[in-house]
Amino acid sequence: QVQLVESGGELVQTGGSLRLSCAASGRTFSFYAMGWFRQAPGKEREFVGSISGSGGSTYYADSVKGRFVMSRDNAKNTVYLQMDSLKPEDTAVYYCAARMARYESTWPAIKDYDYWGQGTQVTVSS
């Protein structure tokens, strides 16, 4: 069982930056691929990015590519989402997710993940 707790969401102006964190429980964090998803009001949850267990591979949705960067610190059981050049359309609840991964892949689908956090609100004002 893995428990995930997101933090770092807040109100920011267009063009600003935020770093979200996702802290995970458990002793085998490096065995898990991690993903970030987001859900805006009235819209379906969508993929933002994923990172392999080692942190060596990352994959991003086209809408955030070049602006968002995922990283992880396996010693701290934490994954990060650095968000730069934020736009109003980035406003959403951001969720981190985890899945055991014995091989590398992009893992862009909600069904790929077994564990989810409760989410953190990011609001970008225009």
C-alpha cells in the first residue's frame, strides 16, 4: 500500500512558477513510476507527466512540455512538479499517482495507476 500526499498548490499570477511536491509512504519508492494528473472544473482528469522509478525518464503532455518538469528524490520518497510560465488554463486540482513498474514506459492513462493522492489546488490568475 502506498499513500500519497500532495502539497504546494496555491494562487499564482500568469507567468509565475510553482513547485508541487508529492510525498509517498513506503520503503520501495524507487520501484514505483509516478505520474501527475490534473482536473479542471467541469473537465475530465488529464495526464500531465510521468517519471520512471529511477528518475531517468520523463514524459509530458504536449500542453505542458517545455514549461513543466518532473523530478524525484528517492531518498526522500518525494516527487516534484516544477511548473513555470503558468497560464490560466493550468488552473486545476493536481493529483500525483503511483504504480509499481518493473519496466519503463510512459504510463499516460489514469488506469495505469494504482494509488492516488487527494490533490492540491493550483489557481492561475489572469
